[in-house]
Amino acid sequence: MSGPIEQQDELVPLLQALDLDSSDVLDLGCGVGSLARRIARESGAASVTAIDTDTVQIERAIKKSGGVNYLTGTAEALPLADASLDAIVMMKSLHHVPIPEMDAAFGEMMRVLRPRGQIYICEPAYEGPFNDILRLFHDEGIVRAAALEAIGRATVKQFEITQKLDYLRVMTYQNLDDFRGKMMNLPWLENRITPKIEAQVAAAWGNHATADGGAELSSRMLVFVLRKC
């Protein structure tokens, strides 16, 4: 039995799952807006709005523009009008919503979507080589499980699941220092990276590294396409 296919470009399964042509789309939890700009450029969407809680990231996104309307806001209190969207994309962002606010976030998405509007949710599974290393210094087990539970609750009354799929996202790092620079030097991790954790990460890296010190680390992505009932 074959496993999930590898997918380097995460826009591909998104556009295979949703027809965004002439749609008003929201990228919720957009970071610096890279995906939102690609949606605006490549999907045929009528409009693309991108929202994140991080004002610094939104400021960086605004400088790049790309035909996207960038806003600062939270999933549980969207700064958008009722029935103003056809589709919402949450690319690895649902588990970043505070657990007590996840149900409220689905209520807000219900509010801003038009009849039969859709949500594309992509969440990383708590497994695989990338997760084996990540969890040593940033364990997302609880929040990822909570995100899946929130999806389940939302599909009882508010939404129906129209598609479920998964794929492997493979990330390539030249060496351990490359991984450290991209994943362990983030400001909010500053007080978590102890010498003990550094040693644990180095040991785990050795289990996956090739002879030249590089590594390809895979992460299974779980995709749920929900439609407003």
C-alpha cells in the first residue's frame, strides 16, 4: 500500500481542492504573506485578504504588497463583514489559535463565509522525522490534537467535510547549522534552547543526516476541506 505523495509546492494541493477563480479569499494566519501573494497571482481569485496576529509580519507583508489586502487580527474576532468571503485558507495556522478560542474561530469563519463557502485547513500530523526533532524544543502535540478536535466539533453543526487528504512535505537542510538558523533562532524560542536541548537535537539530527551532514526531513500534512452548511 503506497503512502502519501511528496509535495514540494503546497499551493498545488490547495488549488486542486478548491476552485478559487473569481472568489473572495482569506489567508488566515498568513505570516509574511507569501502564500497569499501566490494565491492572488496564480489562482484567479477576485480578491485576497491576509490576516495575522503579528503586526511585525503584517508590516513586512505590506511592503511586498502583491495585490493582497493585509490586516492585523485574530481568528476569533475577524475584522471582516458578514458573508464577505467565498473561501478561507488556514495553512498550518489553526493550531496557533489559542485552544479556548478555537470554537469561536470557527464561529467567526461561519459568519464571514457566504452560503456554501469553503475552508481549506492544512495541519501537520504529530509524527515523522521533522516532528521528531522539532518536539525536542517546541512540542506542539497538545495544540495539534486540539486543532483536530476543533475541526471535529465544527463539522457537527456548522460545516461538512467535503474532502480529506494528506501529503508529505519534505524540507531540505544543508546541515545542522542550517536547521538551527531556520528553526531554532526564533526570538520566542530564546529561553528554551538549553545546552541539553542542543545536545538532544544534535543526536536526533544524526539519525537522519546523510554522509555530507545534510538531511531531508518529512512532515505529513493533513488537509480538511469544509463547506458551510
